[in-house]
Amino acid sequence: MNEPIPLSRVVDHGTAKLMPDVDRERAWLLTVDGAPQSYVDLDAPAHLEFEYARRLGHVLDTAAEPGRALDVLHLGGGALTLPRYVAATRPGSRQHVVEADRGLLELVAEHLPLPDGAAIALHAADARAWLEAAPGDSADVVVADVFGGSRVPAHLTSLAYAREAERVLRADGVYVANLADGAPFAFLRSQLATFAEVFGELLLIAEPGVLRGRRFGNAVLAASHRPLAVAALARLTAADAFPARVEHGAALRGFTGDARPVRDEDAVPSPEPPDGAFGIG
């Protein structure tokens, strides 16, 4: 059998590389301009290698009873890790994936094919523009994992954007986003304030070291109009290889402090990560 070889291609927004995992026969790491974007094991689509992906997966797992098919909108595509995960864990789910980089979508579709029978529709479009055109009350979960390079784009951080996400979600739907920040958390606090303006229930999942300001890192925000599965998520995230903490209620309001919701005219991207923050080990 031929050994898989790394692949590099210039796509719309940088240089994408697919690198095989020497320890897993059909597993691949996707990077764009050197920043790790996704990890996919074609033989084990329920395997989530990156910790932030595991946390997003935990929110998806607790969004409804196990195995129930869901309508999921993914903003940001990467190597389609989470759409594959949902297809494996919730058969029959209908999913839309919106990715601004058409070249990246084509690369992934060509070299990392989706499982047969998975109802996953791919759209090369700007995430907010697609969201604004999407029908209301059409999604059970909206997953936002959009990074331009290593930063969340500004137009996906505002109150107007949050209201569009809320409009597209069903009444008991869940919004979940992968964010990144470090002390003093101006960006993360502003996002909490923004989504608290729209949704009645919020929680944040992050490693204790990140929350204490010791290092820059990912934080997963979940929001809904119904109570979120705080206790279940706390158990799941505490059991991960890199345990995380779930903040909600008064503690989360205390963390948010006096941060204000973000208006479109004031929106800024998430901060540039320090060198090595998301490097490949």
C-alpha cells in the first residue's frame, strides 16, 4: 500500500496543506497558512482530535436526546470535521456548511470525501450573508467556527449578527461558537455581553488556565432560550484529556463585567494569537 503524502494547494484565502497522521491510517491534519484548522479521521468520523472540537461536540451531543437527527447549520467549513461527526452520531441529520473559501471546499471534497448518504450541503459563501438569507426557524443548532487566518472576523461578532443567528434557530435551538482570546479578555467579554442581549441562557467552556489569564486559548460559547445542559457538559469536559471548566450564571456574569454588546460599526476581529499559541506540536 502506498503511503499517503502531504498535499499543498493555494486556495482562495491562503495556502492549505493536508498532512497525513502517521499513527492513524486515513487521518489528516488541515492547516491554512500554517495555522491548524481541522483534523479528520475518515475511518472514525466521531473521533475529535482537537480539544475545542471535542467541546463543540459535547454541546452537539447535549443539544437533544442521543441519536436524534438534527438540522444543523455550520458557519465555517475547514475539513468538515463536525459535519462528519454529526452524520456519524446523529444519522439522518440535515446539515448545511457555509465556507467562504471555495478553493478550500473543493480541496476537501476532492481529497477527504464525505461519507455516503450523509445529507451535508456545501455552500461557498460569506457566513453572515448566507445567514441573513437563510429561512427563520430552520436550524436546531448553529455552529460558528469561522476564522480568517487565526482571527474571528469582525462582522461575525456583532449584535446584528447574533440576532440573525437567533432568527434562524428554532425556539429551543442552540448557538455554539469557537472563540479565542487571552487576558484581559476584552473580545471574549464583549461576545458574552452581545449574546446575553439576545439569548436568555449562556455558558462558556474553557481550560482553567485560559480563564485565569495564564495563556491565550480557545473558549466555546453556547447560547439558547432554554436551559443548557450545564451539569452534563461539566462532566463531559472535565473528563477530557485537557479538562475544561463550564462557567454559567452568576460566575459568567461576573466574568462579563461591564462589557457592552458590540455594534456593527464598532466590531473588531478577535485578537491576533501570540506566536506559537496554536502551533503544531
